[in-house]
Amino acid sequence: MVSLINLHSWFLLCFTLFLVSSLLLPQSVTCKDSDEDDVLQGINNYRQSLQLPELTKNKKAGCLADEIADQMDKKPCPSIVTITGQSPLSTYSTLVNKCKIEPSSATDGIVLPVCVPKLTSTLVLSNYTRSPFARYLNDSKYTGAGMGSKDDWMIMVLTTNTQSGSFESGVGCLGYSKVGLVMMFFLVGGLFIN
């Protein structure tokens, strides 16, 4: 009975420390993130008007979009805006690895880059919704998105909820989220308590 009480106290202490540390960690908020969030919200409003579900944020797709935007940083916007079509992810294999994306989980993903001087939100939205890119936004198979921007470039990476488009590891693998790590800590710790 004593060990059960000690285990309960230990659990409460660790859980409290976890919650406090999670709440006190600095959260970085930048204008860049705000612009990306505004564009994603505009895209979701557009999709809702078509009775399509909203795109959810996908962290790994966001990492890839940020990395691609960093690469595009030195490329000037073309004087005549042209839509060249989506970029295949195979073009960015080094960046896919850098973002710890399993390549087989990204084959259905798509990269949609647009270049708009000063990233004016309404123009960025128009470049996505009133261009050949709209066909991807109108497709219900795309369920997630990651956004990245740098200077005049906005990058949207669309994901699906399939194994070949989720940007996640295989089904059944333990993710390295805070909750997953804490649960593993408790399970392993419980083995050593008598």
C-alpha cells in the first residue's frame, strides 16, 4: 500500500513539473508566423465556401515549407508572375531529410510556391485561389498544410491523411511528442519502483 501511495505522489509531482515547464517555456511569435497563419486562415475560408474541410497545420510540412522558403530567399520575384505548377518533393530530398520526414510518407504531398512583393496577404491568397494552384486547394484529398515564408516568397506544402502523404512515420511508431516521452518515462520508471 505504501509503494502505491509513493507511486501516486511521484506521478503527481512529475505531472505537475511537466505542466509547469510546458506552460513556462518561451513561445516565439513573429510577424512571419502571423502572415502565414493569416494566409492559411484565408485558404481555409476559401475551402469552407466550397464545403471542403479546413486544412490542419502539419508541423513537418511547416518545417519543409520554411526550409524551401529559406532556399528561395535569394531568388527574385519574376517581373511577370507566372504559375509554373507544383514542385515535386523529390526536388527537395535534402530538405525532406533535414525535417525528419520519411520520404515514403511524402510522395502524395505537394509544394506550392508563390512570389508576391512584400507578401501582401490578399495577393498571396489570389495567387493560390485564382490560379492553377486552386485545383489542389479544391481537392478534398488534401487535409493538412505547412506554411513557410521568406521575403517575397510564400510556400505552402499540402499533405494528405494517407500513409503516402501524411509526412508522419509509419503507423504504430511512437512519436517523440512531449506526451509520448512523458508516458515512456512513467512506464520505464514504474518498472523500477517496488
